[in-house]
Amino acid sequence: MLLSRLYRVVNYSKIIYRRTILYKSFRPLYQHKNNIQFGRDLSITFPLFTVMGVWGFITPKSEDKTNGAKEVLLARADALFDQGDYITVYNLLYNHKDSEDVEILWRLCRAIYKMSETASDVEAKKMIYEGYDLICKALDIKEDHYAVQKWMSLFLNSKGTLEGVKAHTKELYNIKKHLMRSTELNPNDATTLYMLGCWCYEITNLPWYQRKIASVIFQEPPTSTFEEALTYYKNAEKVDPNFYSRNLLMLGKTYLKLNRKAEAIEYLKKAAEFPAKNDDDQQAKQEAQKILNSI
């Protein structure tokens, strides 16, 4: 499916912090595929203040302490996300979804998106629509936030995929529009550059039937080239070398499309030798090696 691997990498938080976690059960949330309910909200006990309940119930009396409480909340959410504990991130941030705080909203959407990747089809659909509604809210609050723009593109892509080829094709321009706005706001975000490369690669590589649908929907259907895709992949690698196995893989595949075999082999070898940290890396390594074996 078009852009099905648009984004499989996350930004890593480098915030160092100290914390004590107090778990309290408040309500049942999503169920794991093994029917284990996850319903734990977190309260973070930190020197001088406590984050608890709804965002408005922060105990400190000064604005500085309030900002400090928020920083701890976000740092905790980022650390848990880096550990792959998306359900706990969801539970941690859910009670703050009505705060109209964009930093909370986009992180909540990020957790929902990652949860949807391993959920059942029915649960995943609910999650995608929940995340889409929240990211729309965040965009209304703050249009000029690169992460909000990036996650809007992702939810548009997933929502369109759920609604069928025609609906998804209609969103192609919007997906790129939000990606371009994101990279305009933060030109040094390697993942957004990678995603733009994927958009260009997949648009150039569209099957005939989807091109036909696009020609019916748009007066001028979206177009791109493998050269444009290559530019984005190279820029992503320049911003953050070896940040992602799939960027290396896509560099190799794009060079092959351009009949630049030597450069393709160089990057395919890098992808095949990439130290796997997760299943996505392992899949990229296997695909790279398979291509190398076929050359």
C-alpha cells in the first residue's frame, strides 16, 4: 500500500532527569491482543511538586513550578516512548488531552500511532481516527509546529489507507504539504526528510491503476522523480548520518532505479550491516541483503 512504510523511526529524547513513579489505577484503556487490560495512569512525584490527575490540578503555586511540572511530564513521556512503552505513554498523557497544550497533544498522537501498528484491525482503526482528531486539534491551536505538521501527514496517510485507494489518493497533495511545512519549520529533522523521500519514491513508483485514479481526481496529478527522492534521502543522511536503517536501504534502492549500481551497492551494504535495534531494522537488513544477492 502506498506509503505504508512512510515512517518507522522516532525522535529520541536526550533529556536527563530524575523521577519517582507512583502508579494508580483509574480506568481501563485499550486491551492488549492477549486480552490483558492496560489501565494505569502515572503520577510523577518530583522534588517540590507533583503532576497528578487533570493538567489543571498541578500543585505548585508559581508559574516556574508549573512549567517545571510540564517538563517532567514531557521528559517522562519521551523516555517511555524511547523504550517502546507506548501504552504507558498513552495512559500518562491521556488525562491531559483537554489541556490544549500542543506539546502534550502531539506526543499523545505519536503514542497512539505506534500502538496502532501492532493492534488488531478494529482497534487500529479506532486509534487512527482518535489520533487524527487530536492532531487536527493540535494543528488548530498551533500551525507552526514542525512535529504537529509531521504527525498530521502520518495520520492523513493512515486514515486515507483505511478509507480506500481513492480516498488515499485524494490526500496525496495534503500529505506532502504537511511534510513540506514540517521541514520548513525544522529543516534539520532527518525523519521528515526521509518521509519526503518516501513520498517522492512512491509517487514515482505508483502502479498504473493508481495513476489512473489520480488522473481522474486531480486536474494535475502529483508527480515526482527518483532524483527528487534521492535528494531527500541524501539530505536526511547529511543531517544525521546512519540515523535509520531504512534510509540507507532506500538510498540503495533509489540508486538502483537510477542505474547507479556502484552507489546502490555501497548503501545496500551499509543497510545490511546496520546494527539491528528492532524488527524494523532487521527487516531492512534482510531486504538489503536480498537485493545484494540478486545483483
